[in-house]
Amino acid sequence: MKQMHVYEIKHCCFNTERNIICSARIHVPLAEKCSMGCIYCNYINDRNITDRKDRPGTAGMLVTGREGIKAYLEKAFELIPECNIVGISGPGEPLENYEQLEILQEIMKNQYPDKLLCVCSNGRYYEQFYLLVDNFKNVKYFTVTINSLNPNTVQHIYKSIDSDREAVDLIDGQISIIKRAKQNGIKVKVNTVYLSGINDKEIVSMFSKLKEYGVDCFNLLNQIQSGNALQQMENASFDDYRMMRNYLAEQGFPLTSQCRQCRSDFCGY
């Protein structure tokens, strides 16, 4: 069988076409810590560990340490040997758990050099992203969650951001990640959570600006109730969310088409 070249791999999370067969992938749930405090996430309170729901940020367990990560990868590739992509999307913030990423990097470099790494991040720890790119050349996909480019809105969305300076630093860091990724030939996807009454009026202009920086595709996510985190927020109707997605598509924004907001320990197609 002809070996697939790395650039022929179709990553579902970055796919903007419908009804296309993508590569199998796994998520390694090694990111324990997260200090962002997103208002739509209950992670800080319950860490979402062992929560069996099918939504982002949940995992049946944390995988930590060299032996734990090694065993997890071996089992995953035993179940799906054709898997080409190793993703890190949680349950916490991957770049805030950089020591675990370093262990994963070393194992993949020594045992799975042909596998590609995909990392999801909130973009706060941009210096760790620089280290990741400089030290591990198999990083080919990166997703950064950007919910607003307005400092006032940013402060409303993230509990850990409580000043204009911190909000601007976050935005600048997120943009610097996009620029650095594109300089290194990494495909970039921006995730945005549609928050009714908070960022919904900013999404079109934000996507337009981010597209100028070379973002390859966008993923607009409808907010998901997480514990009590959204009790004080107006829940967006699915119709409003769908209308926004349709409008973005009409304006020519490349939108991912197969995202199911999967778990941090996802394994499969």
C-alpha cells in the first residue's frame, strides 16, 4: 500500500468540505491545568474529569507521565493503526501543561516520527507555543480559541482577565500565535463560541480581521451548558447560531463542516 504523504492527510477538524473521508485521529487528555476561567466552561470547579458527556473538555481520565502517555499511545494505535494525527485539546489548556507536552513530543519523535501533532489552545501562553514550534517539527495543525478582539468583551468572557492591559495582552498573544504558525507552515483554525448578547455582533468583523492574518478555517461553536457556568447567561437559540453560520458561509469564510465538539479523549474518525 502506498504510504500517504503528510500533506495529503485530511484532518476532519480542519475540513471545510462535506462528505469527505478524513484521517483517523486520537486526543491525548494530558492537560490537567487551566486558569483561563471561560464563562461558558465549568472546568475550574469540577475539572470535568470522568464526566461522560459528549462535549469538549471532558475525559474519562487524565493521562500523565512518561509511562502513562506511552501506554495511551500504544493502546490507541493498536485500536486504530491507520491513525495519522495525535491531538491535544484538553481537558485543560495544553500550553499551560507544557511539561506533559514535552514528554509527548519526545515519545512521538522516538517512536512515531511520521505522526502529526495537532494542538488546541486558548492562546494565552504564546511563548510556550514558540517553544513547541521550535522543538517539534511535526506540529502541523493548531487551533486557537478566539472569542473576541474587543478588550471589553474579552474581560466579560474570561474570569481571569480583569483589566484592559491583560485583555490586550491576550489578544496580541493570540494573533502572534497565528502569525508564527503561518510562518512555520502550520495550518491554523480559529474556534469561536457563539455567545448570544456578548460577542455575536462582533463575529463577522473579527473573522474578517483574522482572515487577514492567514487563518485557514473557522469553527463557530454553539455554546454548551457546562454545569452552572451559564446560568446567568442568555442561551442562544440554535436558529440564531445557524443563521450566523449560514451568513458567514455566504460571505466566503471557510468554515469547518464536520465538527461535533468532541471530547478530550476522542479516538476514531
